[in-house]
Amino acid sequence: MKSYKIQAIASPVFFLILLLGIGISAYTYTLTNNYINRTNTKQFKSILETKTESIKDVLAQNTKLLELIGNIFLAKKTITRDEFDLIVSSIPNGKSISAISWIPRVSNEQRKFFEEKASEDLNINFVFKNRNKNGKLISSKVKDEYFPVYYINPLKGNEKALGFDLSSDDRRFEALKLSKETKKTIVSSRLILVQENGVKKSFLVYTPIWESKKNTKLKGFITGVFNFENMVNHALNLDKHNNKMIDIWINDKSNKNELLFSNKKLIKEMNSVVFIEILVGNKIWRVNAQPTKKFLTQHDSNIPIISFLTIMFITLLSTYIVSLKMLKTAALEKLIKKRTKALSLSNEKYESLLNMFDKNVIASRTNKRGIIIYASSAFSTISGYSNEELIGEPYKILRHPDMSRGFYQKLWRTIKNGKIFTGEIKNKKKNGNFYWVQVTITPEFNNKNEIVSYFDIREDITAKKEIEYFNNTLSSTIDKAVAENRKKDQLLMHQSKLAAMGEMLGAIAHQWRQPLNVLGIKMQFIEGDYLEGLVNEKYLKDYIIENMNLINFMSQTIDDFQTFSMKDKIKKEFSIQKKISETLKIISLQLEKLNIKVNRNVLDLKVLGFENEFQQVFLNIINNSKDAFVEKEIKDAKIEINLRKGSKSCYLIISDNAGGINPNIIDRVFEPYFTTKEEGKGTGLGLYMSKMIIEDRMNGKLSVENKESGVDFIIELQE
């Protein structure tokens, strides 16, 4: 074989074909490469032209928006600040214009009026201003006329620009003056905006507004603040597909080739391949471009080299055709030997797999009548029958009496129809015990599509069935226990509610005592006033109004108690501040009688939950503090109520100065029937039910902490 290769390479025909192939390959390579380069250059120029047109279109569209606003100013004598904001907000300007402003022409005599009017509209100290030499904004000096930023939209972020006199800056005044003289929309050079920190690439577009269509008397200017980067990127993104194909930078040719924009991260040397100059108002922008690495990579065609290699391959293939046939014959003989050896190894592996299948897979085959004709060793092991005892026997020797006759009828009906049957079967072992299997029975067909036998695979699921039985029993036990606990919790909730209602009734009794005394005194005095001749129409009206106010106060107390006693059925949004006020209103006289001061710092926050149950929790905590003050005879008794807002939750903190809770028992205060009060003065359910309401019913958290002079109860609720 080696000698044949040497003879083939040394042949003169080989060298002739090889040289001819190299020549043809080189010519084809040069031809295709030149064509691809011309095509790529044309395509790149097309991309640049598209991008340039997009920039021109975006600038033209936004300039027309300014002229549209200017037409409105021309049509209407006076435009208010609100009308200006409405006009600008209603006109979509994309992402190119970061702000639009109204620059009126103001004479020195009009300056005071404009400053006072703007100060009143904006509620700020509005003055005309300009930058000093240090760049600081100061009040403008007196001069003949001013061009201040009077309206601006959006105002947020641009407040610093309000009042800035554009005529005080050379670059701005140059464009402003040119716009006035030419009576056209003019573009400024690149500027540092008053409201910006650092150097950003922005420019102003001035549209002159005249008092009338004759364009004789200047009214002011509509200006748009254009951000170079936003405007150009917006234009480029109109065709995002080609953005990564081209590096673009823009120079202001009319201003010493000042760099306006570049999408290149680092600019060291920018040698443009192609460029296009565009006229922007009074400016000439030069749009430069060069292809990116991605463009060069994607358009770096392999066709020239492929054509070269293809012809070379054909050349070599023609030369070596005979030698390759010989080599192929030798390789084929070697492959046959290798495949024969591999086939032998595969047979050994197949026999090993069959043995593993026989030992580990519960499988069998029956004829059409259900007589066993094959059974694996695993089948014999689980059934307790030997292979000899199984072969020739019907399957019903394994049938367990717990399996219904209807189940087997369905099984046979399924497989006789040529379908696969899957199910769980309880079988009987030879020794009388049982086992469970998951069975899949598949019909087997001959060439005529006739059923000749049935093959089944079984999985031992005895352990699984035992676990299912255990779980079913366990589930029933757990459900019963849960139902009993739920019933117990409902009883505790009812007891706690009744206790709270008792506290409320006591408070209502205090609330009613004073107005009842007043009503009694008034009833006693009316007879004397009548005898003295004091009773007249005015006396009766005043008497009725005063007494009805007392009666309405007592009626409102009953309404508040009725609302408190109602059971919440569904969650709804409620105001924490309102519920705190309603509760304190009912018990206020009790607290005042005991000289307990209540300080509130409560935001108006709303949460989703059960408002009456929340009111019960709040009342329980206040009553606990009240009882602690009485028990410990605290003189300067204070309760602090604070409601603050967190990132996702709100926190209600109820604090007192009653000395706190014994540290040894503070962790037990939320246990049922645990109380620190004397026997007969507490049920031990108040705080337990309060914690259940907040945490189980309202998905919140209730906790308690000792502090220096008392205790903090903290209720956390989701907004």
C-alpha cells in the first residue's frame, strides 16, 4: 500500500493536473473575492444612507413638533402655563426632545410683571438670571430686553433652568439672533445645559414666534432641548438589526468639526471609510462611518477560499481515484474484521442482558386462551411457583378472591381488542399469601395482524399499597383532630369576643352617665324657667337642639358598639386610623376618669383584613395597659400609639409606662388561659385570641417587648 502511494504521487499526470488545478483555483479566488468586496462596500454604504436618513427624519419630525406648538402660540394671543403643559403633554415627541420651553421676549419695563406672575404661578421666587464668570447662577442685570426660560415641560428635573436668560450666553444668543434675523428654525452648537451636571452633548432648536403672520414683531421662541445621544440612538434603533454592523460618529463641520456623537466606546483614531454631510438648520453635520468587526466578520465570505479548496480537492481526487479505491478495499477488509469482533461482543452483552432481565423483571407470556407459555425467574420467585409448575397452567391459579370478576372481564375485553391494558392486580402466592403488582399487558401480532399471544410486564407494588393504606388511615385521624381543634378555637374566639364586649359595655355605661345627668338637670330646670316666664319659642328651640345633641351622642355610642359586636365574614380593606379612633371614642371617659393620657401618632393607612376583629385586638391591648396602671397605681399614666409605614408592611406600636411584664413570664403571655391578673379579673384568652386574629386570620405578626418604663405591643400587618 505504501509503495502504491509513492507511485501515484511520482506520476507526471499528477503534477500536470496539480499545477492546472492551482492556476484555476487562484483565478477563481481572485474573481470571487473582488466581487464580494464590491458587494460589501455597496451594502455598507446603503446601511449608512439608511441611518443618515433616519437621523434626518427624526430631527425633522421633532422640529415640526416645535413649529406646531409655535403655530398655536401664533394663533392665540395668550397661552397660560397650564395650557402650555397640556399642549406639550398631548404631543408625542419620542425620546429625542428632553424638554420644550417658551422663551418670551421681555422688555426691561415688563420684567417685574413677568417675575411676579411666574412666582405666583409656581409658588417660588422666580427671577431672571444668568451665569457669572464662576458658573454660578445670579440675578440678571438691568438691560433693554431679556429672553428668559418662562415655561418648561417637563418641569421636574429642569427647575434650575427656569428664568435663565438665553441672551446672556454667547452660544445661545448667537443662535437666537440668527433665528430672529432669518425668521427660520435654527439649531445651536453643542451646549452645557443649566440644569445638567457635567458635560452632556445637547443642543437647542429655536423656532421664532411672531405677534402676527407678518413676522414684524418678535413675540418669543419655542425651544426644544435635544439630547444628541438620545436622538441619534432613537434614530439608529429604528433599524436595530444593523446597529452592530456600523460605527458612527458625527462632527459639526460648521463649528471646527466638534464631535457631537459617537457609538464607539473608545475614540482614539477614527478614520472613516465613508461619510455623508447633512444640512441641519444652519449647521452642517458630517456623519462618518466605518464597518464594525461584526460587519467584517459576517461579510467575510469563505466562498473564495472554498472555491479554491474545492477545485484543488477535485484535482487531487481525480489524481488519486485509483489509489483511493485500493485504500478503500483494504479499509473495508479491516472494517469487516472489526465489525465481526464487535458483533461477537454484542451477542455476549445481549445474553447478559437477557439473564439480568430474567432474574430482575417480572414478565410472562400467554397464548390466546391465557395459558402460560413463558415466565421469568423473577415471576417464579414472587409467585412461589417454579417455572415448571407455571408453564402450561392458566393464569387463574394466581387469581386472588379480592379481585372482582368484572375487573378480569374488562382486562380480557381490552387486550382482545388489540389494546394495551394497564392496572393494579392483587395476586395469590403458592403459600396462600398475597402480593400486589402494577401490570402492563401488550397483545402480540403476526404478519397478518392477528393476535397470537399476550406479553406482560409486572412491577411489585406491595410496599406501596401498604403505605397507601397507612396514609388513608392517618389522614382520617388527622382530619378528625383538626376539626376538634377548629371547634375549640371558635369557642375561644367567642369567649374572647364576649369578654371584649363586656369591657365595651362598661365603657358605654361611663359614656352615658354624664349626658344622662345633664338631661336630668335640664328636665328639672324647665319647670322653674316656665314659671319665671323664660320659656319662649327661642328657648324651646335651643332646649331641643341641646338635648338632641346629647341623645345623638348616646345613639352614636350604641352604633359604635353595634359595629364592634358584628362578626366579620369576609376580609375587606379598612382604615387602621379610623378603627383606633372609634375604639378610643367609646372608652375615652374610662381612661380620663383614671387619668390615663393617650398620645396618638397614627398615619392614615389601609390594610386588608377583619376590621371588627382588629378592633377587638386593639381594645384587649389598651385594657391590659389600663388594668396594669390601676393595679400598680401609676400616677403619670401614658399610652403611646404610633403607626408607621415600612417597605411592604405597616407597624402599629402600642406602648405604656406601667412598668412592663416580668421577664420570666413574658414569653407565656400569648398562651391560652395564662393571666397575670387576680383570680376572677381575667380569662387568659385576650392576648391568645389577639395573636390568633393577627397571625392566623390576617397574615400578620403580634409580638411584645419590655422597654425601660413599660411594654411595647407591636402589630405588623401587610398593606
